[in-house]
Amino acid sequence: MLCEKEGNGAKAKRTCQQKVAHLHLEMEILDAEWQWDFQKLIFYYYADHYINFKDLITELYRIDKTRIWLSAINPASFLVHAFGPRAEKDAGLMAESQMRVL
């Protein structure tokens, strides 16, 4: 079941990347994962500015027929490991802004 879940996550990520390109959204899909019971699909993304996902979520829901969450990832949060605890204050924590649920 774990292999199936990972395979489905990779497939969902590719599908989402195709939809992002089709809709000309300026964002990068970093990862996708299914909740353990396949009731929710979470996409992790990076974008420089606000993105209106309404059309993207509609398209993804038509394909997967499940709840869709989009969670923003702040790349600066990865500096914590490289530069120690001081960098955590400067870089900020992982941002889950613009989380949307359908």
C-alpha cells in the first residue's frame, strides 16, 4: 500500500505540474502526497507572489475527486540546517500560507 501511495503521489505531482503549465501559473510544484486514507491530496509549492488557484483546484478535483490542499513552502526555511539556530530567526519557519481546501 505504501508503494501504491508513493506512486499515486508522483502521478498527482506530474498532473498538477501539467495543469500549472496549462493555466500559466507562476509557481513551482515541489511535492505531492496523499493522506493515509486517500481522503486528501496535499501539494507543496513555491511562488514569489500571491497565486489565485481557483481554476487549478477545480481542475485537480475533477481528476482526483478528493479534497485538495495547496501548501506554500518558504525556501528560506531550509537555511536552518545549514547555518544553525541563528538562521532560524532570520529565515523564518516553513510557511503554510495560502492553504486552500476544496
